[in-house]
Amino acid sequence: MIEQMTLRDLGVIAQATLPIGPGFTAITGETGAGKTMVVTGLGLLLGQRADSGAVRSGAAQASVEGVWIVPADGPVAERVREAGGDVEPVGSGDAELYLGRTISSEGRGRATVGGRTAPAGVLADLADQLVVVHGQSDQLRLRSGAAQRDALDRFAGAPVADALAAYRDAWERARSLSDELAELTAHRDERAREADELRDALAEIEQLDPQPGEDAELAQRAERLANAEELRLAAATAHDALSGEDDRPDVIALLAEARRSLERSAHSDERLGAIAEQVGELGYRAADLAGELSAYLADLDETGPHELAAVEERRAALQVLVRRHGSLEAALTLQDRGSARLLELEDDGDRIERLASEQEAAAAQLDAAAEILTRARTEAAERLAAAVTEELRHLALPDARLTVAVAAGAHSAAGRDEVTILLAPHPGAEPRPVARGASGGELSRVMLAIEVVISRTDPVPTFVFDEVDAGIGGAAAIEVGRRLAQLAQSSQVIAVTHLAQVAAFAGNHLSVVKSGDGSVTASSVRRLDGAEREAEMARLLSGLADSETALEHARELLSLGGHGLIG
């Protein structure tokens, strides 16, 4: 429940603190005093869109802070901790949750959840578990078939929830198959062209049979063949220098002579012996190098005059693949993976036939799931209609009869049922859809009756009603107040009202009062008791807070509210 809410610079309110607490709280005040700003502020705490136009004129920003009492280990507290915030235990398994929202005059906003900054979306996540808000716009929303279906589903509970979950699984399966089949059918020609192109590309690659890194290897080979004479001359010159075959001294011979000279004198100095060994090693290394050069020259001699042309021809053929596929590696990747893709494309005919068969089976499963959902809703509709009709008797519509019709419609994610709430306000009247035939006052009472009935099977922690009494008065207003008090026995109820008949049943009466200069200060929102409450009730009844007749009537209403809550 909401324990307290503080508004600063929101609309006409400069500052207001509202002590709320459990039970039924009525909020009253003169026109323009800012009663509706309470609902606006609550909406901001529940993640609704921030509007810079709500910032008080001349203020830099507006802010709203709220304190909730929630289960310390429930889903609300868990979501708060996921967002980085926390709740403060207060005993008996409960905890305080602090929520905040600011809006600057430039339109920038900030939300806090459990003491930590968080996206406004976190507030919206918490909203469904904290509060149900009903205003005149919600009455209009009750005119929509979707809202009427949702109300029926809330009342029905697990039987419809389970059937709806099974239906949605079947719906997703059928829609997925339908989308896949439509995509295949729509792009059949395009996929056939892709298959032809892929088949040609794979045939070309297979014919060339390229090898990884072959293009780089051929480039090096072509460079070698193009410079064969230069390479031959360099290698031959180096070979002759190392191991000449004529009478000229070469490196190997000179090193051999040096070694012999050193060995002849090594007996006189060991160091010369060691140097002689190193010179010998140089001779062996020079002989090895001469052998490698000989082999290199032999390889060059084996290259025929046509080899360079063959290499360039192969390179040209590979270059065609590179231009088509971006690189040789890409062509090789296509060769590895293209066959699987080609099989997939060539299987389109069989796939279409297979998918059509699966789609037909999925459609049958969807119809079966829809039928189960319809039966569950139809059974619940009869019970909801009877319960709301009985409730309307206590809301000054004793002869009204409510009907909830469930008719077949087109498949959607919510089923194929079209739910219509019909009202016959008096005997002999034909039931007419509330969307077209109900007056504003009747619609207000139908909405309240539905909430009272649903709260018995699907309780909500807090209900907020913004002028739920619009379009009614007199005895009907008294019954609305009585039913709000009944609803407050299981949930917290906050009602912004302009009717004394409704406010009389509240256990907590808050008044928002304009100050002399038209502004609202913290002292302008206060809890009313005793004579102050009687005066406010008299003002609501007659517009005169000090009228003796109105005061007497106010006392009578307060006595009724205090002793006749259930009726």
C-alpha cells in the first residue's frame, strides 16, 4: 500500500504531503486546487510519460516521492533489487519502498527506485503489482472490446490463464510456420536464381580446384621465373667464389690452406689449435653452401621456357575467382559451405509441401486450443455477469442486468473471442453494449462493480479512482461510497471525489485547499477530522462550509458512513 506521497512544484501544487495509509482515503478540494495532480503524481511514480508542462510555472523542476509498504521478500522487492535498489525492513515481513521521479522544465527526467537511480521503465514494471488506477479515461477504455476481455480474464483466474497460455503457444507455432511458408513462396523465383548461380560458382571452383595460399605461392614462383637469368648469374658467381673449378683460388681452398698452416704450428700454442678448428668449420660450411648453390642452379636449369607462361595462366584463372568472391579464401569457404546451401535451395519444393502440411496441423491445434479457451471464458462470463448484476443492486441499479457475451471472431494473440459487456438498465430493456448504450454514471458503476467482483478472486494492493463518481449523485453516490468502503476491506482505496456522499465512507479524508493567492502550500493538504471534516462535507454538499442545513446533512452522511459500510 501507499503510506505517504509528497508533491513539489507539480501543476498548481507548490508542496503537498499526503498521509494515506490503509483503508479508504478520500481526497476532496475546490476546483483547480490540484486534486487531480495527486493522480498525475502517482502516475509519474508508476512510470507514465513525463510532461514538462506539468512543472509549476516558474519552477525549475517538479518532483514526486512516494513511500510504499511491500512484502520484504516479494516480487516487488526482488525487482527493486534487480534494478540496484533495496527496501527497508519494518517488521512483520514488510518493508518500506521509496520511489521518486523528477521532471525539469526542459523535459529532462530522473527516476529513483529504492534509493538508486533507475530507468523509468523499472517504475512501469512495478506498477502492475502495486496499483490499479481508474479515471474517466479508464471508463472510456472499458468501452473497448480488449478491455472487456481483459476484465473477464482477470476474473476467470487460472482456468482462463492456463488455456490462454496454451493457446498462445499454438498461436506462435502457427504464425511462425505461416511466416516461413509465405517467405518461401514469395521468394521462390529469387531462391531459384540463387541456386543456379551457386551451382555455377561451385562448378567453376571445383574445376579450378584452388588450394589454400596458392595465389601467393604462384606470385613468388612467377617472380623467380621472370628473373631466372639474373638469379642464375648470381648463384653461379657465388658458387665459383666458394668452389671454383679453374685455377683461381676459391674460398674453400683458401680456408683449407689457412687451416693447414695453423695446424702446423698448433703444437706450440693451444689457441692456434682452437682457431684452426673454427677455420675448419668455416670450410665445411662453405662446402655446404656451395652444394646448395649447385642444387639451386640445377633447379633453374630444369625450368623450361614455357613454365612461366603456365604459371601466369594459372594465376589469371585464380584471379577470376578472387574478383568474383573477394579473395581466394572466400572462394574456398564457399566451396566448403555452398553445397549445404545448395541442398537447402534445391529442397524448396519439398520444404513448401512439408511446411504446408505442418501449417495445416498447427491450424487444427490452434482451433482446438481456441475452443478450450472459449469454453473457459464462456463459463467465467456467466459467473461474472451474475456477480456484477448482484453488485449493481447495491449501486442504485436494482433492476439492471449485466450480460457478458463471448462470440467467435478472428484469431489473434489473445484468442479468437470477442467479449462484449451488455447492460439492460431496467426491466424490459434490451441488453445493449456498454460501449454504446451506457450513460457516464452507469459506466462508472459498472466499472466499480466489476472491480469489486474481480477483487474477490484477483486482489490488487491499491486502487486509485479519479472521480469514479462522475455523472452520479444522490442515492447512487451513497452506494458508490459504500462499495468503495467494502473494496477497502481487502485493498487500499484512494478516491479523488467531488461528492460528499462518497467521501463520507472514507476512513481517511484529505483536503486540498487553495490559499489566498491561488497557490497551494504544504499546510493546504491536511487530514480532516471533526468539525473540519463536517465543514468540508457541507461545502461539497452546498458550496457553503458554514451552512447549518448543509452541516446537519454532512453529520448525517458521516454517521451513515461510519455505521453502514457494508449494507
